[in-house]
Amino acid sequence: MYQANRSKAATDFPIPDYDLFDIGAFYFAKKTFGKVDISGGIRLDRRNINWADFYVGTDAQTGFGKQVNAAVSGANLQFPSFSKNYYGVSGSLGLTYNISEQLLIKANIARGYRAPNITEIGSNGLDPGAHIVYLGNRTFKPEFNLQEDIGLIAYLKDADISLELFNNNIQNYIYQSRLTDANGNPVVIVPGNLTYQYQQSKARLYGAEVAANLHPAAIKWLTFNNSMAYVVGLNQNKELLAKQGNKAKYLPFIPPLQIRSELKATAQHAIGFLSKPYVKIDAAIFADQNKFYGLDDTETFTKGYTLINGGIGSTIVNRKDKTLFDVFIQVDNIFNKAYQSNLNRLKYFEYYTASPNGRSGIYNMGRNMSFKVIIPI
């Protein structure tokens, strides 16, 4: 992959103009020994990212920033030149034991690799959409991880059930933290905006995923799908933990416990020009997120919430049963629930001297209806 990023008529410059080139090669193999399937692979990757000196000045006519060359009076070198190669070796080895045609158990161990991206190493400016000044770190190393997981899957007559547990240890984990000075006061580079800097440390992620999808053979038109996901992210920077304690215990911006359920009814036969029309309703339940990175107010407690969504759809056919088009209508957040996701940075966008509900920032989207038509060609 080759990528070239160039500024046009920008007035803010969170990242520089840059060139990026990724190349990789992998080998994967699978072999069956009776009831046991073994699979594994290895991959090699290289990333090159570079940019030239990037100067910023002020447009005399508008007062806003603009990209300039070094010879312009008052030019500021916002992004000094940079060039670096990142290399990574990753791989996996997995085993599946087919206890029967309906029941299997699987286990896997894998080493992963991720090179830093442009924002993590090159950021040095205001992102007006987030009200945040991001600062990158040019010394970052690639992330490497070692993950172990084990799972049990059952394909039954009336249901599909799965349970998976995982543990993931990461070297050089990249995350963001509010920037403070030596006295513990927030660093303000652009007045009225927060300042975040990317950090690296050891980290551990562990959790579980459970799914139970019910499709009763006696009621073929009905399905009831359920899933649960839970993950805990631990910061393993020993020096930081010894100094700051529980405030730095968890990784920032990790999803809370979430449960999803969907009840869907689908007609098994055409109704006039409607082929297999369906109606569905689903619930998305998010628990409180009280395991957050609280150092320097990088993240705050996020209250849980439940969203109810619904939808209808069908394939439209002609008299010869030929598909004309598919139509879908979806309504999200039917009851217009006011909520804030812990993953939404706009939660920290606005500030109030007094808030009637005790919560600051911009909320997530309220009731939303979408309409989609797919026409085959």
C-alpha cells in the first residue's frame, strides 16, 4: 500500500504532509488429523513513513493559518522532517478439536504486530472537531502482542452457542493521556482546548465473548440472537502505577460490558410482491464504565445506557419472481435516549460552569431513521 497525504486549503494542521508505504508477505497452512484441525502462519511486514520539513504561517487576509515555505517571514517549523522504517514478524498457531459434528473446542496462540500511524508519531496541532491538541511521539516503537484464546462452539438443532475467553499481553501499547506540567497542571497550548499526548507502555487485555443464537426448528420464521462482550484493559507501566496508583490502573477508552439482543421475524413465503419480508427489534445494553484511566482527568466515569432499535425490510419482486430491488428501513434509538458513549471524545468537547444534569459535553445521536434501497444491475 502506498499513501500520499497533502494539505490543500487547510487552516489547521494536526498532522504534516506525508508519504507512507506498507509491504508484507505471509504464509498460511492448514492440516487435518482425524478430528483435529491444525492451522498456522507467519507474516513479515515493513512500513516506511516520511515527510519533509513542514512550515506554517499566518494568512494576512484571513488571519488563519496556512502552509508556507521556509523563506516566508514568520514561518514556523511545525513538523520537522522525519523518515523511519518499522519492521514486524507476526504469526499464529491454532488447534480445533471436533468432538462431534455439532460440538468443537478450539485454542489459539498468536503474536501480533502494529506499526505506529501518522497521528501517533506526527501529531502536533489542533483538531478543531475534537477540541483537542494532539501531540505525537517520534520515538515510538511498533506494538507487539502475545494472545492466547480458547473457545467452545456448539451447533445445535435449535441454537448456535459459543463461548470464547482471551488474554492479550502487549508490548509498547499506544494510548493517549492528558498532558500536565511538572506541577500537575493541565498544559494549555491553544486556549480553550485540551492537550493530549500519545504514550507507550506494557498493557494487558483480557475478557470473554458469549453468543447464543436461537432459531427454533418448529418456528422457522423466528430468530433470537444474543451476544455479550466484556474486556478489561490494564496499564502495566510499573513506574506510573507506583507513582499514581489506581488512577492509572486501567487503559483509557476501553468499551464497557455490552449485551445485544435481536428478535427477528421473517416470512418464509412471498407476500404479494414482497419476498421474505422481515421485522426486527433489538436492544443494545451498555454497562457503567467505572474501569477508566483517571489520571489527569483523561477519562471520567461513564453511566450505562440501553438503546432500543427496530427495522423492517424486504426484497421486492415482479410477477415473474425476479428481484427488482431490496428496501430497508431502520430506526435507531427509538425512544430518543440521551446518552454519552465512553468512546466518544465529544463527551469532553464542551464545558459548563453549571450543568442541569451534572454531565458536560456533547451527547451521542438521538432518534435516527435511515432508508436504504439496493438495486441490482
